Amino acid sequence: MEHLKPLGLCNQEEMPSYPAETLVEPFAQAAWDRYSDEELVERIRHGNPAVYEVLMRRYNQRIYRVVLSITRNDSEAEDVMQEAYVRAYQHLGEFEGKAKFSTWLTKIAVYEALSRVRRLTRTGSPKSFSDESLDVMDTVKSDERDPERQMYDQELKLVLQRAIQSLPDSYRSVFVLRVVEGLDVNETAAALEISAESVKTRLHRGRALLRKELERRAGIVAPQIFSFHLSRCDRVVRNALQKISASLTDL
């Protein structure tokens, strides 16, 4: 995205001044929420190219998830995202508003991801997997939960992420868009350029495979469930000793 650098994208210090009628703090995301995607596109077309950053920030999570579901590689996903954003920016004049901007952008990202996978397949470049790249469902919030509960949540999230990543390519992308991102059937169909019926079928089969994979993984870890972690052991022993000590004092 080097040629977009003068526009100030992703760099607050380089953000150009806005005309009076568009003088809104560009990085106060809430201030931009009242503008639709289409309104932001029009602002870009009419001389405010830096507003494109708002759209990128608005859809970063979705684009990352769908691209990762195709590339299954974290570093490749980031590269693809950048290429997709550049391509979308370059072709912004072709966006006619017949479909949602988010669908149009997602479709471009899907094209870029599929092209990248095809190139990697031809060159025989290996895919790498790590816990850091399994970010498809990185939405678990702590809600001030205790460290032990947060650890359980993290372990569950990793199990779900690995299970989703094990789905066949065609099912995985549909599952991510429909279940993780919450797109409806028609939006998913438009983004992946398949029929609505195919979306329903793939989602149904994907869910069935996911259940089987989770059951398999559950069978693997069954001997370790309900384990009594050291922190809990220490807490119970400490509390019991305190109560025993108090009862002896009362005698």
C-alpha cells in the first residue's frame, strides 16, 4: 500500500486536513458510525481519500476472518488484506451501489485470497499453522472473569478455531461468513459468488462436520476434563487449613 501513504491511511500524524464541511476527528470511530458505507464512499470520491481508512477499520475484522478462512496462514492473510484494500480503492469508481459496499469489498478480498492460494499451490510453498494464526473467532471477552475462567475460555476458543480450520475450504468460508460474521444467506452467496441454496447446503454440511470434529476432540481430551488445577488445589488446602486452625483455637 506504499502508493497510498500520502493519503495518511493508518497513520494519524499524516492525516490531511479536512474541508470545513467534513471536519470530523478521523480516528474517533464512534463519530463516523452515523455515516453509511455509501456516504463514506461518496466523500472519498469527492476529494476526501483519507476517509478510506474509516472503511478499512470498519471491516478489518470481517476481511481478516474470511481471508484467513481461505489462506489458513496469518502472514498471508495480512498480505492479502492489504492487496484487497488497494484493489478496492483503485476500483472504487466502479462501485455502483447495487450491492452493499461490505459485500463488494468482501468479494474482492475473496478473489485476492483465492488467487494467493492458487499461486502458493503452483509454487509449492508450504502453509504454516500456529495458535497465533487461528484468529477466526477472536471475540471472547473476559467480562472481568477470574484468571481461571479466562484460561478455560481461551482453551475453548482454540478448540473451536482448530475445528473450524479443519473444515474443507468450501464449507469453511461459508461457515465463517454466516456464523462468525453473521452475514445472511444472500450476502454470503453474493460474496462467494455461489447460489443461496449452495450456502445453505454447505453450512448444513459444515456444521455436521464441525460437530463430528468437536466430538472427536472431546474424546481426545476427555481424560483431562474436570481436572483439579493447581491453583484450585492450593486454594482449597489453604482454606481448609485455616478452618482447621480456627477450630483448634476454639477448643
